[in-house]
Amino acid sequence: MEYEDQGIGNLQANANGEFIVPSLRNVALTAPYMHDGRFQTLEEVVEHYSSQIKPHPQLHEFLKYPNGEVQQGNFTEYEKRALVAFLNTLTDQLLITDERFSDPFSE
Ligand code: HEM
């Protein structure tokens, strides 16, 4: 498939439109989200997994039914809030409060 950004397809064969699964450590501090920054909030990311997943040849098996159809999360409002709350627990408070981590150029 032809897209402007082929992700790791630019680096290896048969991977056009595939993107690395990122670490979610401190994800609450690193908006905007996804490789192109398309989502401003974690709520938008969770809504994406709930109802907006699009079919794609590189879509991960976890996001498809065995017959290949896209599997939307279809989360309830409660589940969406729980997922966002979970993502917020991945924030390392020390990283944002400890003086030692305030300046990457200091020794
Ligand atoms: C409810 C389940 C999931 C949640 C809450 C979730 C959460 C997230 C979040 C917050 C990001 C953005 C990270 C960032 O931009 O720094 C992300 C990106 C990503 N996730 Fe998930 N994820 C879920 C399921 C999955 C599954 C099943 C896969 C398949 C292996 C997956 C693969 C990816 C990939 C490849 C990206 C990067 C996409 C890009 O750069 O455009 N995720 N996810």
C-alpha cells in the first residue's frame, strides 16, 4: 500500500505502514500520541482502540478476529476511564519532581 509515511517499511521488507510498539512509561507526559502525533489526549487514544481501528495489511493479530476482520475494543465508558486511569499510573513522579532529572545537560 502507498502511504506518505511507511514507518519501518523504510527500513525492512514487507513492513510498509508498520510502526514500532512504543514504551508506555510516562505516557501521560508525552502527548501528542502515535507516530504522527494525531491524538492530543489519552482519552482520544483509548477511543481509537475502542471504535476507530481501520483495516490494514499490517494490523497486529491482537486487533483482528481470526477471520481477519478488525476487532474494535468496544469499551464501555467505565472501561475507557479505567484504561486512561491505568495509563496515568505509568507516570514516574520522580522524573518530574527530582531536581537531578531537571537538566539533561548537567553532570
Ligand atoms: C486497550 C489496549 C491498548 C492501549 C490502551 C494502548 C495504548 C497506546 C498508547 C497510549 C499509544 C501511544 C504511545 C505514544 O504515542 O507515545 C499506543 C501506540 C501504539 N500501540 Fe497501543 N494500546 C493498546 C493496544 C495495542 C495493541 C493490541 C497493539 C498491537 C500490538 C498496539 C500497538 C501499538 C503501536 C504499534 C503503537 C504505535 C502507533 C504509532 O506510532 O502510530 N497497541 N498504544
